Amino acid sequence: MTSTIDPHSLLRDYMAQHGLKASRQREIIADVFFTAQGHLTVDELLQRVRKVDARVSQATVYRAMRLLTDCGLAEPRNFSDGQTRYELAHGHEDHHDHLICTRCGQIVEFVDDRIEALQSKVAQSHGFSVTHHKMELYGICATCAKSDGA
Amino acid sequence: MTSTIDPHSLLRDYMAQHGLKASRQREIIADVFFTAQGHLTVDELLQRVRKVDARVSQATVYRAMRLLTDCGLAEPRNFSDGQTRYELAHGHEDHHDHLICTRCGQIVEFVDDRIEALQSKVAQSHGFSVTHHKMELYGICATCAKSDGA
DNA sequence: TTTGATGCAAAGGATTTGCATGAAT
DNA sequence: ATTCATGCAAATCCTTTGCATCAAA
């Protein structure tokens, strides 16, 4: 049942249905984003995009990321620095949270069903029904912990 | 062992130790903040402060909230709107997370030791040692759920 | 008096937007 | 030909800062 849909075609369909036009810069940005597999800021994306075409503007990246967000392919995240980072949307089934090293910035994704279950339970006990949540654990990763004591 | 320290005197001591001076506006802002018991933005605080003295500037509120944060009395929070909200710091022992109604904006604080325990466990399994975390559950509160179906 | 606090307005950083121009349909 | 997308710069929003002035100490 879980047919892996090509993000590119999903994007193409979305644009068709909304009367949007394709463009070279849009393709580059989408390509870079789909390939990058990270949690990139607009400026980080822009840097990579400009390696392909130096004339792409920042505004276009912002606009493209909004488009990718609107069609459900990208998800904006706000961690503890003022910048929005985008990650590939994995779909609701594949929700996950983040573990962030405050020393090196490394970001690890994780899911824990036991935590998710408890979250619903806690919310229920306050009369809430949860639609979504945000959980970030900040700490020191193994690598940094090692180089620390050295 | 848990002697409840008056925030005002804590603030006074902090200022003394750091060679800072008292001021009328600082007192008003601290008063408003300690009384307000909420998760207020700078502008919300400013509004309330100006009911006491209309001439207080926004910059002063920003500066005062930084001071209160520095001396451990206030805690800045960033939820899913671009504005920083300040809440009374409860101290590390009394850490808590948030339940936020996406309809009416109501914010409920909660703690769940089972979740906290699992968080450490998950982090450990990835080699991380957690220093702090952020968890927000978004959903619909009981009141909004009722007025919904009506 | 000396030093820190204030108010104002200017400056910052991140993101958005208006507009003339360029490209896709 | 239309209509949307782009690039640029100006505009926003939130927050911080420089500076002359005011008020604690």
C-alpha cells in the first residue's frame, strides 16, 4: 500500500493543478533540496543552488520552499536558533522528533512510540486532543562528549 | 528545604551584585511580569506596563526582560508564532512542558516524569546526554472542542 | 558627580512583497 | 499573447543598539 511516490512528479502534479509554471530555478532548488537530505536553512540551500546557477536569488529560494511546503514535500522546523530549517516531509505516518547536539549542531531524528502514547494520554487528561507536537532534546552527542574530556 | 524566595528580593540582590541601579520602570515591569502569570510577549507586557506609566518604551521592556532572564526569574519561550513569550522561571526542579490549543491559544503547563524518563533513555540510545528539552503538544482544548460541534 | 537607565530612532537579521522584466504555456 | 516566475530592492516584523539625556548611587 505504501507506494513511494517520486517527489518530482508530486511537485509537477501540484503545479499543474494550481496553474503554476515550471522554471529552471524551481527545478534546481527542488533537486538540491531532495538531494540534500538535511535540515537546511534558506541560505544553506541558496549556497548549494548557486553552485549550479549563480544567478538564483534568495527570494526565489524562499518562494520555492514555500511552494514545497504547500504541496507537502517540505517541512519547516524552528530549532533554537532564529532560522527556519527545511526537511523532507516524511508524511504523517513517519513523524519524528529531534535530538540536537548543542556543541556541534548535529541533528538526529528519532521516534519513540512510548513517548507518543504518553503524550496523547497526558493531553487527554487535560481535555486536549493532540493534533501534532514538537519535541526537541538538546544535549551533547557522543563525539563531542569524547573530545571534551580529552 | 524549599524556601520560597521573593522574586523581588532576588532581583534586588542580583542588581546589587552586578552594580545595576533600580528604576521606576524596572520595578513596574517586574511587577507586571510577576503578577501576570502567563506567557506574555513583550508587546503584551508593554501594554500592561503602560497602564501604569504610559511613557515606558518598548526598548526598556526588552532590556528588563533580558535582565529578568539573566537573573533566572524569567524564561523565554518560542512557540509556533514568531514572538518570544516570557514565563516565570520555576527553577530547574520544576521544569514543565506545554499544551497549546491551536484554536483559542490557551496554554497549559504540564510535567510527566514517565515522558522525561523515556526522553533520557532515547537520547542515551543515540549516545546523547540531554541537558534540556522542548516539548509542545498542539491540539484542541475541551472548551473549543465543545463549541465546535454545537 | 559618576555611572547606569531611559527613550528615541536607527540598525539588524530573517523573511516577504511590489514591481518591471523575463520565461513558460 | 497571457500569465506566472524572477531578481532586485524596498518593506515587514521582531529585536537590539547608539547616543544624548535623565536619574540613582
